[in-house]
Amino acid sequence: MWDPQQYLAFDNHRSRPFFELLGRIGAQRPRRVVDLGCGPGHLTTTLTERWPGAVVEASDSSPQMVAAARARGVHATLLDVREWEPEPDTDVVVCNAVLQWVPGHPALLTDWAAKLPPGAWLAIQVPGNFDAPSHRSIRELAARDDWRDRLEPTGVRSARNVLDPTGYATVLTEAGCAVDAWETTYLQRLTGDDPVLKWVSGTALRPVRDVLDDASWDRFVAELTPLLRAAYPQQPDGTTWLPFRRVFAVAQKP
């Protein structure tokens, strides 16, 4: 279950890739702009600000996120991205930090590109940090005897199946698009006690929290905390540095 408030705890850090993705989209007067995986809707509103003449379509697979988006005035619908079909006037599609949750999503990108109208833009961004110490620590703990059987169905013990920039560029170029693909590693400056734990609690640990009762969750967190502290030591000034890799691709259909 997604927790919008937990997700927004690091809003400034999580929002920066979205705006950098948006900055590479060259659409001037799109008819329809689609936000697939809109989350709590705080970034969807910026699409309306940039393209005030466009119809903005938003959706998310989480009822909690859809409710939060609607509370912000975003007309969001409950929808799995795998079920989405573009309307004929869809000129911009933004899919920010969603496709890492969708196995086989390169085929989905090929399908979307085929169905979009000429001149349309397709922009995606996914985290590329699944080999980072934070995620390795989670997988290491989930593989221990105490947790293995309970957490196997969540898939948390496996690295997410995302491509590198070349991979996404290849998929979208073969779909007939002109592609701009790149990666960025942000060095996030976090503060407070155990900030990396709080960071992953809003994303990578969500499947774990969904299957554990309160007591088991508290125990899992207690075992994970020292692993994260060792991997991301707090500096004398209270800062904890978190390198965070993101992969981007912006494609335009001819």
C-alpha cells in the first residue's frame, strides 16, 4: 500500500528528476498531456502550468495516491499503466518513476510508441539504483532464513528489471522514434536520524511493509537499520550522503 505522506517526505529530492525529464520535452501546444503514475498529484499540476491549453490526463494504480491527487484538484483515475491506451489526440506522455514496477515494460513502450500520433512525445524516468548498497542490504536481509519464505512473493529479493540508457534508446529507436537518453547520479544530502531508512521506506520497502504485520515490520526495520548505517555513515555535521542514479529517455515519434 502506497503512503502519499511517506512518499512526499523527500519531495524536493524526488521531484528534481521529473523536472529534468520535462525539460527535454519540446512540445509547444500539445492537445493532451498524460501523466501515467501520477502519485499524489503534486507534479501533475505543473503539467497544467506548462501547457495551460492542454487536456491533462492523470492516473495511478494506487487508490491512496489517486485519492491524494484528487484532494489536490487533479482529475485522476485508478488505472494500471499496462491497461492504458492513448487517445488519438495524445501529444505528450510522461511516465515518471513507474516502469520499474512493471515487468516486461520495454514491450509496453514499443506498443505505446506505435499507438501515439505523429509528433507525439514519450518521456520516461526510472531509478537505476537497484545495485546500490541500500537495495543490496534489503535483498541480503530478505534472503536470510527468518525472512526468505515470507518475502519471496514480494519480489524484493530480486533486482528490478530496468534498462540502461542504451537499452531504452535501442527499444525506442527500433519503435521508430528519435531518442534522447541519459543517466544522472544525484548526490542527495539527507539529514536527521536514519534518513536512508526513511527514504527507502517510501519506495523500495513498500512491498515488505505490505506483507508484514506491525511486530514483524518493526523487527525487519531493526535488523535493516545497522546495515544502512554502515553503508551510509552520518558525517560529523549530521549530513548523510545518498548517491541516487536515475535513467531517462525522451522520444519523439516522427
